[in-house]
Amino acid sequence: MKDKKDMDLIVLSGMFPRKCFPYSGTFVYEQVKALRKSINGKITVIVPVPWSPPLLWYKKKWREYGRTERKDVVDNISIYYKRHLVLPGRMFFPFEGLFIYLAVKSLVKKLIKSNERMTIMHTHAILPSGLAGVLLAKKFKIPHICTIHGSDVNIYPYFSKLSFLLTKYALKRCAHIVAVSNKLKGKTLCIEEGLNNISVIHNGADSGQFFPIPKETAKERLGINENRKIILFIGNLNPVKGVNYLIEAFNLFLRDTRENNVVLFLIGDGEEREKLTFLARSLRIEEKVFILGRKPHGEIPLWLNIADLFVLPSVSEGFPTIIPEALMCGVPVIASDVGGISEIIINGETGLLCKAGDIDSIKNGMKILMYDEGLRKKIITACKEKSKTFTWNNNALSSLAVYGRFHDGSRVG
């Protein structure tokens, strides 16, 4: 590609897939893959991993942290997994960025020293990685771009006064800030007014992976013998995703319609799994609600293609990549009107928006999209067209334009 940028890129993010956490931060991995096509230089990914002594390995999560590999190479991209100190509790969360800085400083120094081209650092989430990026950029005089994803401006700043102050400190000292939605840009400006170095670059999806295929073909590949209609959710099973509202809405949908030919598939795992299992059992719909656990990212297009309807009932979001992925597969979507979702789901045109936490709103959306065949067809046609804008290639081109602002061979103070 003749327009390749002659530069080296260091990506710092705790959200990145690894062997023991293969589903973590696939959106960062997809962006890096897309950038790889347009950068004529080294791309290095540094993944901070909580330090986990064997004493803590009785818990699965800490055992997997402890067993995380030290280095890997994927798609000609070097990935380093650097251990850093983590102290338990929200009170200590603001210090995590400093601990990451201390853990990766020597590696960054070595990388910059060995790089033949200008180096740019790109971090993800203003706390903790963005704060570490600010300190590294000051130490080594390199441009630092940080992408804001959602919780880092919606939730983390309000853990404590110190967390809020460090968020403001980091925001003011980034060479450039990228928000994944216009709403997140607005939230960021509420924390630090007057920022004039912030762009909006939406997350995307890979149109080479996500596209419509016949339902029966997808079912055959997944080994599923299910002839009922399928309502699908994909995501982490934690409170912010609002899956409890989905199960309750599904129960009301079944009662209102007396429908016996619809099931709810939940793909994901997390702290709410047992609670959600109990909820389905208490509502006596456990035979229609299936918690299937996490699935490899390469399988997600197949699961989307067997669905008659996709629902994302989150109470908070940035710009979830599962939405453009669903649209590319031609699946009608109901989603909460939070974060940047309304920037891709236009109510009644490319899907339906519901109020976050509103069970009746979710239920009514299900009834409309399951039974109004004319609206379904209209939305499926529109969402396939709309999704063409939200690709990782477009995301990479916009990111490269931001890098280009600092691509003059000089270093910054």
C-alpha cells in the first residue's frame, strides 16, 4: 500500500486477548490488525497484567493472571504481557496507572531506542492505561493518543475524588483524545472543559467475517438442532449489561403472546451468571433461557446468523462492536439508548431503541420486531447499508489521520 505511514506504533492496553482470556478486548486486537495494513514499521502491543503470586492461585482469575504468557507474536505483531502491582478495592484504583508506568517503563525505553522511525503511543481507556501513557510520553518525549471507551469517563472518575482528579490530569496531557462516540466526547468535555484535541472515531466490525449466511448453514456449522425462533444476547454477564432486564422482559413477552416457539440464548459469562440462572428458574422459564457461556470470536458470526432478533439491554455503553457486527449479519437489533448506540441504531430505521432498564420497553420492542414482518424487512435492508460505514478499515484510516498530525519526525515534550 503506497500510503503506508512510515512510523512505529506502541499500543498499551489491558484490554487485549490472551490465551487464558481469549475474549478480552477483541476490539483492540481488530483495530491493531487493521492498522497493520497501513503502517510501514513495527507495531508492538503491551498488555499490563495484574501481578499474581501463587498464593492467590486458589481463585481461577488470579491463577490465569499468573499463568499468562510473557510474550507472544500474532500477525507479525509483538505482544508483551507485563506484570504490575494491583491493590484491591476502589480506593487504590487511581494508583494503577502509576504501577503500570513503573512496570512497562524499561520495555518502552528499549523499544524506542531500537525503533528506526518516529514512535507514537496509543493507549486505551484514560484510566489506568491512559495515565500511564501520559507519564511515558512525558518521560520519552513521544506523542500519546488515548481512546476513551466508556467506563473510563462514565464510571471510573467517580470512584473517588482522586480518581476524578487523575482523570482530569490525564485528559489535559494527552497529545490527542479519541472518543468512540459523540456522547462519550460530550461526557469527556463535562469532566475537562475546553479540550480542543478530541476526535470521534467509532469502533467497527470486520465485513470479511460478519455477513449474512443461511440460518440452516449456520446451525449446521454450530451443531445446533433448534427449530424455534431465537432471541440472542452476546456480552459479559455483569450488571452494566442489564441482562436481568432482558430475562424479565422475555418472560413478559412469553406471557403476553402465549408464544411457545421462541427461546432466549445468552452468550457470555461473568459475575451475574448464577443470579441470572436463578432468575430464569424463579420465573419458570429455565427451559427457554439458555446461558451458553463465552464463545470464540470466530464463531460469533454464526451465532448472529441463527438469531431472529438481537437484544442489547445495557445500562451503560461506549460504542459496542457487537452492534455493527449484528447489523452486518442482517439481524434486527433492539438496544438501550445509551452511549453511542443511537449513532448507529436509528429508531424505527436501522433497529429499535428502548429505555435502559425499562422492561416494558424491551418487551414491546420484541413483539414489534418478531411479528411486524414489513418493519423487519425494512430494518434488515437499512441496517446492512448502515453497517458499511462502521468497519475496522474505516476506523484505521481515521486513526492514521490522527497519527499524521504528529508524523513529522519530531518528538514532543
